[in-house]
Amino acid sequence: MARKFIVDGTEYPDPGSDVTPEQFKQMMAGFLPELSNADMTQEKSGEDTIYRFKRRVGTKG
């Protein structure tokens, strides 16, 4: 069973089974600021678990 982390269509390697999806989000937010308030969904694809992070749509100003 593999885990896949996808941020706005780009797949990133699994940092390790001891890292939770929330920890992944916090770690990567330093490199990808849009992750700091992104929405996360989880889905199954065969035996793989896919975590998708999508930028949250908001208003400016």
C-alpha cells in the first residue's frame, strides 16, 4: 500500500509512513505557501491512498 501526495496536480514523494498528511502539509508549506490553507481530500485507488491538496478559493482585499 503506497501513499501519494498530490498538490494542485503535482505528485510529491511520500516523506515516510511516520509522517501524517497534516504534518506533510505543514512541512511543505514553507516551500509551497498555498498549502498553508489548502483543502485536503483522501481517496483510495486500488491499494494506494491518495491525498490531494487543493488551493482554497478565497477573496482578495
